[in-house]
Amino acid sequence: MTSPTQRSLKHLRDLGYTAQIVEKYNMFAHVRQDLFGFIDIVAIHPKHKGVLGIQTTTQTNVAKH
């Protein structure tokens, strides 16, 4: 099964967004770090103003985020 981040990227790109993962793995602390502490994906659309900041997770981890 694909990760929530990969599924979100595919969905955004299917809708015409340019999207990029901004979550990184910190090998020194052994943790994943989100942009600004909550953004996993940044996306823009050529026909819409603004920038989307998206957090992805599984249904079982929603309460943790």
C-alpha cells in the first residue's frame, strides 16, 4: 500500500497542482520533521491564487496531529 503522502501527491497532481514533499527525515534525531512543524506537502495551481500547505496522515493517527 502507498503512503498517505504519496496518495495525496497523486491526487493533487491529478487535479493539476504542482506539489512537492517538504517533510524531511532528520537522521541525527531519528524523526521526520514537517515544514513549520505541520506541513508535509506544498502545492500550487496555475489557475488559483495562493499556496496550499497540506498535512497527511492515516485515519488512525488523526488525533495525534
